Amino acid sequence: MDLSRTIIFSILLISIGCKNDNPTFDVDNGLYIDNVIIISANKNGILKKYIGNVLIDNETILFCGKQKPNVKGVYTKIDGTGKYLTPGLIDSHVHLSSIAGMNYKHVRALPELANSYYEQLPNSYLYFGYTTLIDPNNYNPRIIKQIKDKEIKPDIYTCGEQVKVMNDFMMAEDNPKDRYKFYPNFLHDKYNKNVSIPDTININDHSVKKVVFDIVNKQDGICMKTIYEDGFGGTEEMLWDLPTLDIMKDLVHQAKSENIPVLLHANSFSAQKFGSEANVDIIAHGMWHWGLLEEYLNVSKLPETHKELLSTIADKKIGYQPTFRVIAGQKDVFNSNFIKDSNLKNVLPPNLLKWLKTDEGLWQKKRIITYGGDYFDSETPDREIAGMMQLVLDKINITTNYLSGKNGNLLFGSDTPAMNNHANPPGYNGFLEMKHWVEAGISLEKIFMAATFNNANAFHINDKYGTIEKGKTANLLLLNQDPLNNISAYNAIHSVIVHGKKYARNTLSARVSD
């Protein structure tokens, strides 16, 4: 055989070999996306970007790779040319029973508005690409079931009922005679000698073991959340007890035996120091209180003590949810243009949006002014209040940026809606949160990882979510822009795929019902 014929024969063998290597699948309810730019971490957390193909059958990813699979059976083919395919986003800090713009009094007085909000709620999160939600507290099984019963909705997980440590910030809101009745599942802090339990209460029913067991087995919690609130940066006298370090360590130890993470509400230097010493799994909120507010409000240089603590948090790989929108959302209450934002029409029902523009609907301003009475009042111009809040927001920018530089374990959570704030609308609040991360100097790659791979790992749901891999749940986003190039890509969604079903983005908008 001469040389030319040998070369031709070899090429034919290679061609035949490649063709035979292409996997073959027989599907009965398939979705085949070809020639798309796939962006996903692999199982080792290495971010990959390549042109490839993805095959789904029913709710599961069957194939993902550069090869073109041979597909037989019933399926829909999508030409992904020029588009980007990513895992669905995970928001690991939402409050599904709370309404953005309505408190419990409004809900009772205006049930039609409240119902319209809950009807739109799942679509609003999907509209901005959030296909998995984790509710750490404000536990309300009825509302959770109402959302889960919808035909179209994100996947929803909770941390069960928030762990109230005896006489903590949450319990202290009620009369000492009544608080045990209102919080029947509280945790007894046996190390705190300053509190006592009535003889009528069996302390064994309030042990660490019992509390953790109930969350996992009775409330289907995949995590647990508790609180260390030490006084809002000194703006309010602390009339409650803080959990002891020993009880928190016990809680973390017991949770690990059940393989669930412990989240600690901690927004101050001292609270995050406590969380680090207790080795909690996740710190909920950025460090917006560096100490007493009057001492640190105008400080812009991160103290060495704070650097040391953040470095420790990074080294321990403690998950960290900056939740910029808690403070930024309050700042937006004093921005008259926020309620006019055209994006709100996609996530809030028309009747609710109309009400929010009334004097009654803008009630949050009065509440914030009341809480901030030591620093401003109703006569203080809105721009001055917003400016003061920006000084607090700057603290989150600085600390989150520093933590990112130390390769901290950043987790994406929007805290929607913090304190029922209308400036924390479902779905859109997540996109705004991402923009704050950019403003703080966090890279687009780290934002992507925080909202996908990192969240899935931190909450132990990485067997289903976080990456585009064979066997994972088919919750995906098809984008018109590259999310590693511009944050605006998360507001340029072509379609959302939930459990293998594709939904055009515009069909999820609140405008559809207008």
C-alpha cells in the first residue's frame, strides 16, 4: 500500500472512530441544546467555558460535552449558536413568606394584594434565573406548600424554623411570661447562668440534640439558622441575651452529625468573630458594623483586627453571604426613582405596584426613620439619610473585597425581602445584589461561582445543582450574553429551563397578567 493510500485509509479510520465514539441516547421527553457556549464549573470547582452540546431527558441531564450525541426518540432541539448555557442560579437567602412592601397588618387588610404577590412570586425568581431558593428562616409551611404546588416554580429548600436561643434577640421581643409559649421550640442555653426556665418546662425538650433532630426530621430542613445580634452597631440598648460560645459549638457539632450546615446571622465584627470561634459553616450578612456606629461610621480604612478576622474566616472556608441589599435596599427607600424602575413591572403584580406608589404603600420610610432616631428624623433630607447608609454600605464593600482577595468562600444570597422592604423585590433584588458585588470589586467569575457551585456545595445539594453535569437536575439558563463578560447578562436571559422544561423569559413576567 503506497503512502497516499495509507494516509487516506488512516483518515477514514479516524473519521469512523470519531463517529462511533459519539454516544447514542434514546429519549422519550428530551431537550437537546446543540452548539451552545457552555459555562460551568466541573466537579472539582474548576470553571470551564467551551462550545458543546447538552441533552436532557425528562428532568435529568443525560449528556454534556463537546461531542454531538446521536439522539433517538421524542425530543425538541434548540440551536444554541451564539448563546450561553449556565447552571440555574441559587439564591441561598430568601424569605418566601415575607412580602416586599407589605407587613402583616397590610396582609390582613389587603388580602387580594398579598395573594397576587404569592401568585407571581415563583415566576419572579425564575424571570431573573433563580431556579433554586433556600429560605433560612421566617419558616411558614403553608406558604412554602402554596409555592411548591405551582406548576412552574423554582426548587425550594428551607432551614426549618430559626433556632431561637433562650432569651435571645428574637425571644426578647415578647413578654417573659409569654415568650416560651410563642417560641415553643427554643434552644436551652445551659451555659448561660443569667437565664432560667420555668419548672413547668422540660429542658430535655429544648436540648441541642432535640432541636436539631426536629429541624431535620420534622421540618425537612437542609440547614439551620440562628442569630447573634449585638445591638445594631450601638444604635439600640441591648435588652436581650447573646448565645454563649459553648452552646453554639454544641449546636455546630450536633448539626455536623446530621450533615447539615449552621448559618449564623452576624453583621458585626464581634458577631463574626463569635461565629468564627464557634466554627459555624456560614455567616449570614456582610460586616456592616465594624464596632460602635458613632466610632466607625466615617472610618474607611479596614482595621488590622478586622483584616485578621476576615483572613481567618477565609482560611477556614466559612461560607459568607454579604447581602448588600439589606442596607442598599434601605438606602433605595429614600430614592424616589426606585419605585419607577421599569424592571419592577416584571416581578411585582400591577395592583401591588400601584399600591406601593401611594403614601400608604411607602410606609418603610417612617419605619427606618424611627429605627434610626439617634442619627436622623423626619426633618432630615432624604439625600442625607441615603448618604449615611452609603457609609454603612461602604463597610460591606471594603470587607467583602478584602475577603474575596483572600479567596474566601463567598456565597450568593440576596436576603429578599429584608424587613419586607419594597426595594427588595423578588428576583430583581438578586440581580441588584450582583451589581453591588461588581461595585465592590468582586470578579464576574467569583460571582458566577458564588451563585452556582459554591452555594450548592455549602448547602450539600451539589448532587443535584451547581454544575452542568450528567445526572444533575436540568435547571439551566440560556443567556443572550456572556455572564463572564458583563453582569448585564443576568438580565438578558433568553429562556429558563426548570426540570427539563423550557420557558421563554417573557412568559414569566408579571406583565403577562397585566
